[in-house]
Amino acid sequence: MNEDVTFETLPVPYSLGTVRFRPTIESIKKLGYGVDDETGWLLGDPKAPLAHPVVLSTYIWWPQGFYIQEEGAVGHFKMFMDQFPNLFEYPYLHAKTHARFISPFKAGEEIVAKVGICEKYIRRAREFVVIEALFSTREGAQIAEYRHTIMVRSHAPIRGIASGETK
């Protein structure tokens, strides 16, 4: 943990680590069905289906998204929170996500995500951190790149219910 790091001293760029996981056919289908896509976001040969890289977006926030927890999967935002817990006060805010899809991947194959902080900035007196995730196959073939922006509240005053204030 980096308890002495402040937003001002947060190093950029900073590697949060590498995660390896295997998205299963079941978890990919479940996400597809969850957004009313009857194809389950699988395409190609049913014996070796390919998955769209948008499925990987579920790995940014949560430990493998909403549905099925896969071995080795961890939410990239959680990786940041675990290493820099002192930089967060609730509520924090998802600001935006940029994605670049490069190639589909085989359901069940090992995916490697290199995760890091690539940018930080202050806008309108609010602090933002950008987490980058570079997804590839075990062999190194690129699948997708995500840049996820979060507003953190390292020293912003909290008012209302979140602060415990009552009227």
C-alpha cells in the first residue's frame, strides 16, 4: 500500500500490475444476454467461438464484472483502490471510458491485462485519474485498449448522507 502518496505525489505513469484470466463462454453469453443480445456476443465456429473485445470492459470496474467470477480476474479499478486507498472518499465517479477494439478473442483462452495509471489531472477543482488496460493473448497478440477515467475525492469535502450529516 502507498498510504503516504497524495494526489499531487501520485506517480504517473505507474504500473498497477498484470492480471491473467480466462473469460468463459458462460460469462460472455451471460453479459450478452444481459444487454438483450441473443447472440451472446459470440461469433464464428460454435466449437471455437470468438468473443467481441467489448466483453473485456466488465473487467475494469468489478472483479470480472457483474456475473461470474473467473479465477485470476480482478477489477482494474479495485487494483488502484487496493494500492492507493487513501486517495478515495465516497462517492467517487466514473467519468468516461475510451476503448479501442483490435481483435476478437477465443472464448476460454488466457487473456493478459497490463494495467496502469497513465494520466492524472485536475478540472474544476476535481481530481481525475486515468487507468489504462492493455489486453492481449498469452502470445502477445493485441485484443483491446481501454482508458478509464475516474474522479477521485482524495481531499474533497463530503456533504450530505455520505458524510453522515443529518438535518
